[in-house]
Amino acid sequence: MADSVYRVTELIGTSSQSWEAAARTAVETAAKTLRELRVAEVVEQDMTLEKGKVTNYRVKLKVSFKYEPDARTSRARTTTRRRK
């Protein structure tokens, strides 16, 4: 297996239905812009209340995805090294 680096970021998903739906919403939304999502860990759950009734479920997740440096940054570093 090749060496890899993974980045971890926090997301918060919400749902009026359940904590599971809130987590799914967060992961599915993140998957639209982040490639190679690997693991999602629920780190906190809470809910909002109005007049004693649950109105929203919220889930805070830590999500990991494969880190790929910006190609433009890599080229700039390579170019700088060549000039020396």
C-alpha cells in the first residue's frame, strides 16, 4: 500500500427527522466536493427544541478524506527549486 495522507474536518448536519438523517445529509453534501471520503465519526449529537418538542436533530461529525496537494502549489515549489 502506498503512503498516504488524510485530512480530517468537522461537519454539522441537520435534519427534522433523525440523527441518522442529519449525519447522512452532512456526508452526502460533503461528498459532492470532497473526493475519497474514508471515515465519518459522530462526535456530538444535539437537538433544537420549541415548546418542549424536537424541531431539529444535529450531528457533528469528523470526516476524513485523502489529502491531495494543490497541483498549482506543487508546480510553484518545483519552479522555485529549479531557479536556485
